[in-house]
Amino acid sequence: MTQGDAKQALADAQACLDRGALAAGLAAADRAAVLATDNTTRAQAGWLQAQLTYRRGDYAGVLALADTLTPMLRAEGGDNLREFLRSVVFAGAEIGRFDLALPAAYEVHALAEATGRAGPRSQALNAFGICFERMGDPWQAERLLRDALSLARDGEVQRELLAALNNLCAVLIGAYYLQRGAEASPESLAALNRALPLAEEMVALLGAGGDPYMRAISEGNLGEILVHLGERERSQQLLQRTQEETTRLGFMPQRRRVICSLAEWELRHGTEARARDQLQALLAEVDAEGAALPPMTAVRAHHALYQAHKALGETAAALQHLETQAELLRERVVQQLRVQSEQFITRVEAEQSRREADRQRARAQSLEADARRDPLTGLGNRRAVDHQLSTLLSDAAAAGQPVTLAMLDLDRFKQINDRHGHLVGDRVLVTAAQLLRECVRHGDLVARIGGEEFLAVLPDADAARAREICERIRQRFVGHDWGALAPGLTVTLSAGLASTPPYDETALTTRADRALYRAKANGRDRVEAG
């Protein structure tokens, strides 16, 4: 065997990657790695192994390459290091290894900034956006990914534009499922309608040729969106063709996602038994391989099986899949909270180090913070709002960005105190504050400004985005187990919204108050805009 044999194996692996022959490509890349006699060839073979492994859906396999491949690619320089680290970000985010994904995202960002080019900077924002989405903040992720798309449009490489379109589209589809509930809501459908032109553009860019992997993703995205928007024939045609292609080429994560979409199509059109059979076959296939579905694909599969069994009158099976779905969602939320906590602790430790250097100023800042904090809930109080709101509005006005002010009020709180006592009432307020913290985004201001009245200031959120956020909060209150605080206890929340312009604190507060009054007058447990 010679170095020429290694070069030929590299060429074979690259050709297989280009046409989507993953198994043959991985075998060729493995052969090149064994035959390589120099570090450059070894690094190129490792990069191809990573790309092919990622496309096969073996995310743990990609991460296993990081320790040896990253130093080799750093030594070689060039774009392959950045490309590999992006694979680490996406693979780590997909399976919850943020301890690997986030450092890789920061390195991708540093490498991209060093190039000074729009395309790599777009890819870096894509990496962070995906991390935010997987960590439970699709709203912040959408903002980052829209910036990434703008940069990609200024770039020169179509692949970077396709990646930006796909990632933004995927986050919006995820937001649809997050907000959907038992039935599609206007807010969830709004997310799909924002995703639709992105998917259409991606399909048009690829045409009939191009990268078969990206084409499978783009057509799968478009078919999935069209299913939930009710376009019967086109969605079915796209999804059936994509299932055939992903099966033929071995794109297993995409194939399994498409099967979920086809099952959801069957459910939508009244053929529940077909949906059930498709998904049972999918779960059996995964079990036989000793594999696992990606987390959100698994949630979709069990949700659809619950619906199918329920429609068919198979109550025990329906309950089993509903419980499995709930457990998967619980695990996802716990993982997201753990990651957010770890990031928060890191920031706290850094802040403590800075405070140590200037102890007297820290004490003054702490006293001032206490004066702006509600002692019961730990949220900001009206003084905190007075201190921050005018600055937020003036900054937003200067930048031309929207701001929404939301008045949030617990419904019939006096009855809760009268029936269950003030101790329970205080525990309701504390729990409400925690739910609000969990539902709002980074950078949002939340305060308790009265007995049972809260205020949220949502920078960079127009009326539609703010309604999505407040509907998410309202639904979280409806779904919370209030009975754990007191038997028979239920708590709902009404909200009134007011969005800029104008950037006037008094006008916004007045409009939000009036909208809250309408929400109360129209039956409570609702969101109204002023």
C-alpha cells in the first residue's frame, strides 16, 4: 500500500459524500485513515469520517472523534477545522452534550471572526442559535438565526445560505410543536407560516440536483410544514419521495423524521390505523438496531401514536404513549434547566470574582438591588421597573427595535386567599414568579408590581412575538399542578399587551392596562392586545 492508495481512498470517500453514499464513503474514509502516512492525509480522512458519521445520525460517534481530530485540524489550519467544530456543536446539542457543544461554538465564532467573511460569521451564529434552541429558548435562537441568514445572503457560498435557511426553518418548526398543545393555535401556525417561505426557498435553490443530503432535509422540512398547514396532495408527494430517497441513501435521522410526518398526515386525513402501523414499525426498527430516536422525533412519534390509539379506541395503548411522551418532555426540560443552571453558575462565579476586586462597590450595588427586589417572589419590584423601563424604551427607539409591555394578572386571586388562606396565596405568588422566570427570554424584564399583578417588558418583541410568549406563559399556568399546593386549587392568568410605537412609558402602560381589563371582561384566562 502506498500514499497514492490513501489519496485514492480520500477521493473515493469525498465522491461518496457528494452523492450521498454514506456506508461506502465511511468505509473509504476509514481505509484512508489506516493508509495515511502523513498528518495532512490523516486530518483529511478524519474530517471525512466526521462528515459521513454525522450524516448517518451517529452523533455520539462524531463527538468521539473530537479529542484526536481537533488537534490535527488545528495544526493543518484552513476551513476544515471550523466545519468539524460545527459538526461537534450540532451533534452535541442534539444529544444534550452542551459541555462539548458550547466550547466548540465559541471556537467556531473566534475562527469565523478571524476570517472577516460573512459566510463563516453566519455559520458561527447558526451554531449558537442551535444551542439556544436545544437549551429551551427558540425565540432567542430565531433572532440569532435571522441574523445568520442576513449574513449568509451577503456571502458567496450557496452551502452557507442553505445551512442558514435550514436551521432557521428547523427552529420555527420546533416552535410550532412547542406551542401547539392539543390543537394547533394561531401562534403555533404563525411559526409555521414564517418557516414556509424559508423551506420553499431552500427547495428552489437545490432544484433537482445538488447535494442529496441537503435536498432530503429541505423537502422533508417543506413536506412537514405543508402537512400541518393542510396542503394534502403536495405534502404527501414530497414526503413519500423523501422517504424513498432517505431510505435508499441511509439518511436515517431524516428518514425517521419523515415517517413521523407521514404518520401525522395519516392522522390528519382520518387513516389512524395506517399512522399507528407506520410508527409501530419505526419504533420496532429502532429497537432492533439498539438505537434511539432523536429526542424531538421520539416526542412526535409517541404523541402521534397517542392520537392514533385514542382515535381507534385503544385506550391502554394511548395512555402508554401519552405517558412516554410526557416523560420524554420532562427529561428534555430537566436537561435544559440543568444546562441553564450550569451556565448561570458560571456567570455567578465570574461575577463574584469581579466583586472581590471592588468589595465596597459590590456592597452598594447589593443594597440597591435589594431595594428593587420583591421580598416574597425575588422578582424585581415597581422601583426596578421605574429604574429600567425608560432606558429600555429609549435604547429600543434609538435602534428602531420593537418593545412590548405585558400586564399579567392572576385571575380571582382574592377568592384563592379567601378559600385557601393567605399562606397558600403567598405560595401561589412564589410559584407564579418561578413559572414566569422559566417562560420568558434572556434579557426580558419581569417584575411584581402589585398584589397579584406582574409586568413583563419584552425587548425586541413585536406584537406577534409577544403574543406567542404570553400564550406560552398562559398555557404553562393552565398545565401546572396547582393541586400540589392545596386540594382543588386552580390558577389561571390574564394578560394585556401593548407594543411600540410610540416609545412612551405612560402610553404603553395605559394601553396594556386597558387590554388586561378586556381580557378580564372577556372571561379571563386569555391574552388581549391593546
